[in-house]
Amino acid sequence: MSKKYDMITGSLGDKIILYAIPLALTGILQQLFNAADVAVVGRFAGKEAMAAVGSNAPVINLLLNLFVGISLGSNVVIARSIGQGNKEKVSRTVHTSIVVALMGGVLLTVLGQLLAPRIVSMLAVPADVFDYSVEYLQVYLYGMPVILLYNFESAIFRSCGNTKDPLIALIISGIINVFLNVIFVCYLSLDVVGVALATVISNLISSAVLMIVLLRTDSVIKADIKKLAIHNDVLIEMLRIGIPSGIQGMVFSFANIIVQSAVNSLGTVVMAASSAAFNLEIFVYYIMNAFNQTCTTFVGQNFGAGNFDRCRKSLKLCLMQCFICTFSAAGLILIFINQLLSIFNTDPDVIASGRIRLFFIFGAYLLSFVQETLSGYLRGFGMSLIPAVCSIVGICGVRLTWIFFVFPLSRSFTTIMQVYPISLGLTAVFMVILSLIIKPSRKFELMIANKEN
């Protein structure tokens, strides 16, 4: 098992960046392997198959986000318990998390199989893409138990300062994923089914690797098959923290489904361009999100240890480092924008529309990095409701309003993209205002008072 960082003593700046880099690389590599799916199917199966794979992303995120939010609750509970030195609670949370992941995955698989055609029809997918989209989604959903298991296992490792083992597991499974993509699509002509099947197999491998490490480690997060059970006290705490985040993610994904349906209504070329651009912009998002999760874990452990000064210092350092890393990556992509978009599709119209999306999205990130980092800071204290409310009102509310009332007046890709800087900018402002009104210091004072009593 890789070395973990001591978050509650010593320097912070170097530990934050060393924690965040593997976390960002995990997200980037995960998306890189997803981009390989899109690139392989786009090159060897056509733009209709490519559009089908890309158009399913919001649906998949909608199904995943509730449980991903609960895994974040698991991260916070374990991190806080580690800070408090409560090893028994750490163990109960680890085993509860594993069971919740597997049960949730089975539930999503069953529901998804029943609803896949209806879900795809909601996206207003063109007729030449519809069957591809349904096939891809149905096969992908069979992997939900292992996909959720990997997410919960990663949250367990992150909570104790270990971001390297999830990265190693992803590298192993990702290489296998790319290899299987080529075999299934290029040689067996399985098209979107082959891409989805390769994704399921690779997630099975990554979750198995992390489970083996959890069973063999001698650290506080060690798992034992015989101890797998749901412990109601930690489950309630996980849900209290995780459900607002999960609902936020679900509403966010629902809003993106509505946006995606508007994109789909503009035709296959715009769909393919949006898919290609998304597979580039998401790299930068994962850098921001890495500092979100880094801030959550560092604040969670120091909150548990009773050190509010280190919580505030963690926020300042995460904001600074997030800004530098995020916009360095965005600038690099913009320098090579045409070459990068052409990896997915060489059609000049696809590249032109992809450029429009990237310029709008990266402009929106100028404020979004503040919102991302502040969200992580507040969740470290167990305050998930504020980020959820901000995102539901600022991002989801604005995007839905825009698509239903503004887009019909000017049906263009540029009109759709304008909603991103507007919604993300407003959400960042809401987050700063609410963070100043509802102070985490009050949460800290209450925790100290409870300890003294």
C-alpha cells in the first residue's frame, strides 16, 4: 500500500499538491481512457457511433451521482474519524461503504436495464444514433456494481491520505481498456457494444485490485470480508453528508441532460463536436475537482483533530494551487486546440463547433474554481447543504431556464454555450456570499463544546 500523508501535523503546501496530483491524474486518466473509447469508435465505427457514446455521458452521470455523493460522505466520515483517532468507527465505515456500493450498483443495473430506451428517448437523440445509444447504455449499466465499488474504494483510500493506489489501479485497468477497445471494435466489429464491454471489464479489474489492497493492508482502513455489514450509525452520518451532494449531482446531471437534448437537436455534427470538446475540457475540470476533494479530506481530518487554523490554511492553499494548475492546463489545451479536436474527428465543421464550446467553458472556469474549492472546504465540516443549494439554484436553475426560454429564441450552439459562464459565475458568487453568512467556525465551536462535555 502506498504511503499516506499526515494531514494534521507539519507543513501543508507540499502535502496538498502531492495529494492532489495523483487525484487529478486519476480523473484525467479515467477520462483519457473514456476519450480513447470515443476516438476508437469515432475513427473505426463512424460519427453516428461516436455521437451515441458521447450523448450518454449525462445519463450515466445522473445514475451515478447519488452514490458518488454518498461515497463523498464516506470520505468525510472516515477522515474525521482518523483525525479523532477513532479506529473502530473507521472500520465500521469502511465495511458499510463496500456493502452500500455493491447493493447500489445492483439496484442501478436493474433499473437502468428497464429504463434505458426511455432514458435515451428523453435526450432527443436523432434516429440514426438512437439504437447505438440504447445498446451502449444497456451494456455499460451491467458494470454499475464494480463502477460504484471502485468509487467507494477510492473514497476510502483518499480519506487516509492515499491517492496513489487508486491511480495505480486505474492505470492497470485503463491500459487493458484501450487494448480491449481495439480488439472489440477494430477486429470483432462490435462498435458501441465493444466499447461499453471494454469499460465494464476494466472497471471490474480496477475495483478488484483495490479490494485486494484493502484486504491485505495493515492500515486503519483494512477490510475483512467477514465484517462486511451495514452499520446504521455510520450509514446515517454518510447519508446526511452525502445525500445533499448526491442530489446536487443528480439535479446537475438532469440539467445537463436538458442541455444535451438541446445540443442533440442541432444535429449529428454538433453532437460529435460537443462530445469531442467535452473529452478535452473534462481534463481541466478534474484538476479543479481534485482540489475540491483535497480540501474536503484535509479539512475533514483537521476538523476531527480540533485544528481550525489548519482548516483555513488548507482552504487558502487549495485555492491558490487550484488556480495555477487549472489555468495552466486550460492554456495548454487552447494552444493546441485544433490538433487535439482532430484526434476525435477531422471534419472541419466538428472542429469549429468544438472550439466554440472550449472557449466558453474555459472562460467559465475563471470563477468556477472558487466554487469548487469552497464546496470541498464546507463538506470537510460536514456542511453539504450549502454547496448543494448553490449548485441547484445557480447552475441547474439557470441552465434549465436558459434552455427553455432563451434557446428557442436563437437556436444556435453559441446560444447554448453562453449558459455555462453565466451559470457557473452566478454559482461562485452565491457560494462566496453563503460561506460568509453561514460560517464553518460555528460548526467547529460546537464540535469542541461537545468534546468538552
